[in-house]
Amino acid sequence: MGDLVNLRQARKRKQRDEKSRKADQNRALHGRTRGERQLSDHERKNAGKQLDGHKRVDAAAPSADEADDEVVSVAGSDDAKSPDNAKNNVISIFAPDRPSET
């Protein structure tokens, strides 16, 4: 005669085994410790900063900062219409030698 088996316990044991097998597979595929993830994120950020630091800036082309320096003219104001007050009288050290004709 065979051994008696509790089917409920056998079913639960089978589910636990499948779950642990799947967890092992996921650990092999995606398993990195928190320290490893933080280290790779830190290295990626530093590489991005270093790359940004080596970018060349074209002095002849206006930058986004210079475009923001333009003064918005106010209706009825003669000072805002004069070419001398077209900018905030701020000269960038990266600006070309001649003022640009806009």
C-alpha cells in the first residue's frame, strides 16, 4: 500500500517550490545590490558632468542666456525703444567684439 498524501499540503509545497525557482531566475537576471546600483548611477552622473564640461561654446552664436536678457518694451516708453536700452547693458565676456546688428 502507498503512503497517504495530504493534497492541500502537496499543492502548497509545489507552489512554494515554483515561487522559489522563479525568484532564483529573477535574481540571476536582475540581481544587483543597492550599492552596485548607486555606484553605477553615480558614475553615469559624473560622466555626464564631465562631458558637459568639455562642450565647446560658439562665441558668435547667441546663447539662451543672452536671449533672456532682452528688455520687454513698455507701451508709451521712449527709453525701451532706443537701441541703447535694447539689452540690460550687460556685456558677456563671451560676446563678439562688435555689437550685433539685430
